Amino acid sequence: MEYKHQVNCSKEKLGDLREFVRKVLDRLEIAEFQKNELVLAIDEVCANVIIHSHQCNAKDWIQLTIKTDNPQGLVFEVIDSGKGFNISKYRTPSLEELIEQRRKGGLGLRLIRKIMDEVHYEKSTHHHTYRFFKKCQHK
Amino acid sequence: MVDITDYTEDEILILEVKGEIDASSSLSLDQAIADALKKNYRNVLVDLSKLDYISSAGLGVFMSYIQEFKQKQIYFALFGLSEKVSNVFQILGLDQLIPVFPTLEQAKNQVHGV
């Protein structure tokens, strides 16, 4: 199965996105802690895209696809027609750096990398695709 | 949406956080902690027992104040985290950087050196 959800690039839409991911994952026989982690990771991806690729322009949109057919695990894809950023090459600052610099940002990508098994980025003429793979732990 | 209220108990300032903290609501947490710092309490505890969700935006707010609390010699701790919220702190190791207690009583014992 393939589930798609499209939202405008507003931070206020992150709650809707989390609800969509949660509903899809609730159809699957995977551990509760993993559902929570996946909802979090996708929230982080979409927040980054909405803020950094679209500067929260509510006239723009992003599309999230969740593919559940692969017996090895789940595939999540976020399609972005904004500026884009190469998520697989982005350097994650150390916790010490963040504390020292009193920065509030910088933890999201660290969370995504800790939760997802694979993180891919593709750029085409008209859009950017962020693709994530997660091997599932069944209940 | 997040709702933050504060009260004092045994000369400790306690912030009670309810709801969800994500990139759209983390500014409220940021403001609440900034306001708490201005009140000049020696001890600030944050009650997260009614927090249903936290993303990196909320974790980042807590992290950004670690230095300031340290410099001002204010004791800062969290308590009452659900398993789900606690897991997010653990994934990043933030539970090692900010004291976390199961209950208010245990957090207060730490403050009072019991």
C-alpha cells in the first residue's frame, strides 16, 4: 500500500502530518515505541523542509508518501519543490557545540539519523526528494 | 498546542507544561523559561507529566538554557516524563545533560538535599 498526504508549508500543519503518519502506522503490526519514533522523525523532516526550504510560505506545499509493501521495512518520501537541502550531507553539530552556542536548532537531523536506517536525498529539475527507510520491529 | 502555567512551592518555581511541543509551539516554552529566569528563583523545576509530545524544537529550547542556568547557579530539572517523552530525551542523550526525576517529590528531595 501507498499512502499520500499533502500539506501547505506552515508549521501549524505539523500536527496534521503527525496524525496522518500515526494513522498509517496504526494499521501495521509494529511496536508502539517504533511508531512514536517514526512519527517524531517524519515531524522533524517536514519541519526542516517547511522552515528551511520554504521559509514557512503557506502558499507552498510538501507531499509525504508512506510505502508499506516492502516486507523488509517502511519507506517514507517527502517531495519538496522549494530550495531544498541535501539532508544526507548536512553536518550535525555536537551536543557540546549546541550547548556552548546556546542554539535551539540542530537536534532534528540528529534525531532523524538516529531513528532512520537509511537517509537519501535526490534532486531533480523541479523538486527534491528526501527518502527514508526503516526496518520494522514487529509487536 | 501547548499550555504552560507556573506556581511556587517551598520556594521552588515550577512550570507545568501541557499538550504538545513542536516547531510551531516551542516559542511558548522558550518564553516561559525566559520569564522564569527573570523571577530570580534558585530552583526551577518543569513538570512534564501532562506533555503528550515533544520534538527537537522543544528539546532545543531546554538545551539552549543549560549554560544560563549554570552561570546563574540556578538548579534546573525536569520531572514526570511519560515513557514516550522520556524516550526522545534518551535517543539524544539529553537525559544525561539535564537532571530528570520521576516525580515532583523526588525532584524536591534533590533540591532540599534529602
